[in-house]
Amino acid sequence: MRLGVLDVGSNTVHLLVVDAHPGARPLPAHSHKADLRLAQLLDDSGAIGDDGIHRLVAVVQDALQAAEDKGVEDLLPFATSAVREAVNADDVLTRVEAETGVRLQVLSGAEEARLTFLAVRRWFGWSAGKLLVLDIGGGSLEIAYGIDEEPDAAVSLPLGAGRLTAGWLPGDPPAAEDIRALRRHVRTEIARSVGEFSRLGVPDHVVATSKTFKQLARIAGAARSAEGLYVQRELKRESLEAWVPRLASMTAEQRGELPGVSEGRAGQLLAGALVAEGAMDLFGVESLEVCPWALREGVILRRLDHMGSA
């Protein structure tokens, strides 16, 4: 059957269409993406304003049309931190449903971490052993660890690249004191969770997902996306540490000229790099592998599991 997953994230609204059935690997058939930057549309009170809601409704309507055009039988719509943390989240959800017919399921941060972990586990299989999974989104950082398909520990921290850029790095390029302040903040937040994971033992394999990690790996020398899903892509902490001061000295426009860095994400790349560097350092990770599957695939896999057991 043809499934569609509609991901209303902090940076983008992304429709992923796949051909799938229980027990089989989902095959991507179509991708429809719109940059919305919901996390940056919050007003001073933490609410998504009328203009933001109107833009969200329009983007969801476009995605619905794309899903219909591609013959989607079942649409799985969900929202993450930007909607979850808006003080008027209920109003936003009600209006989106009233104007589009789509009822967005708001995932908790822990659910995001668990579903991303499921996708990574399925991608690498049981032979990967104990997995530590890191995912930097626009609004949050998810961390999960475990040996099964359900992680033994999963947390979500308010350390998304978009959120941190908007709140901590106003300059272009950012001021050195702002970068130092953000670095301290990131490491303090991550350090509070390290003990919860370290008591579970050393992971056999450390994996990262998300656009941020993919771009960091690419500028550090990993293969281009055009070379395919199955090419191994790694990010070494040593390489990342060398890139952080270089990114700090660049404007967003200059970062956008780096290999694999999209113009829309270039402004957030430094904040994302500081989070990645802090996580790898505090968890003692020298090298990690980038996984092409993440939250959207996790949502699809969970749906297929439920279909198979029905």
C-alpha cells in the first residue's frame, strides 16, 4: 500500500510517500517539502500567531494535494517541538483540522526519540548491538540508548539548531562571547542527562540522524547524498572540532556555499555543530555513523507493525 507521513517540524513541513507493507522495507516514492520555520514564528508569549497558523494551513493543504496526486491511501500526520511547545497549541491544532481535515498528532520528545531509535535499529539490525542514537532537530535534541527496538533510555532536550540560533546567536557572523555562552549552555544541558545513559554501559555503535548531522558529516568529507543511501558516512569528533571555529568565523551566506549545506539551514549550522560537538565530547564518542532513516521512517515502521499484528 502507499503510505504518506506528514511531518510538521520546527524547520520544515515534509511529506514522505512510501510504498510499504508489513515485513517489507518501505520504498520511498515521493518527497514534498516546504520550509516554514515554525520555531521562528513564535511570538514573545510563545504562541504561533495568526500569520504563522495561516502559513501552516496553506502548507498542509499543499501537502494534502501532493498526497492525493501520488495516490496515498493512508496519511500519518504528526507535529513535533514547535507545535508541542506553543502556548496556543490546542488552537493551532483545532484550526488546522477545521481548515484542512488533518488532525495532527503531537509527539512528545520521548516519543520522537523512541521512534527515531526504532528506525535506526531496523536500518542497522541486531548485529549493531547496543545503540546510542543522537538526533538534532530544529527545536530539540533527542538521545536514545538500548539493545532492543524499544530504547532503555530516551530523552529530549531543548537544544534544536533553529531554537538555539534564534535565541543565542543574533550576529552574522555571531559574536565570540555569544558563541561561548551558547557552548556553556549546551554542555550544561547535555551533562544533566549523561549519567542516565552511562549507567547502562558503553554502546557498541553510535549513530546520528537528522539534516544537521548529515551536513556536518558532508563538510567533514563524507560521501555526497547522490552516491546513495548505502554508502557508509561517518563523522569523527576530531574533524568536527576542527570545523567549529571555522563555522564560527563564517557568515550564513558563506556556510551556505559549503558542500552539502542548504541555504535554508546554513544559518543554523554553527548551533547544530556546537550541540553535536558537545554531545560527542560528553558521551565520549570519537566517531559516529550517520543513518539515512530517522523519525519519519520510525512513524511508518510503527504503523506497519500495527497493521501486521491486527
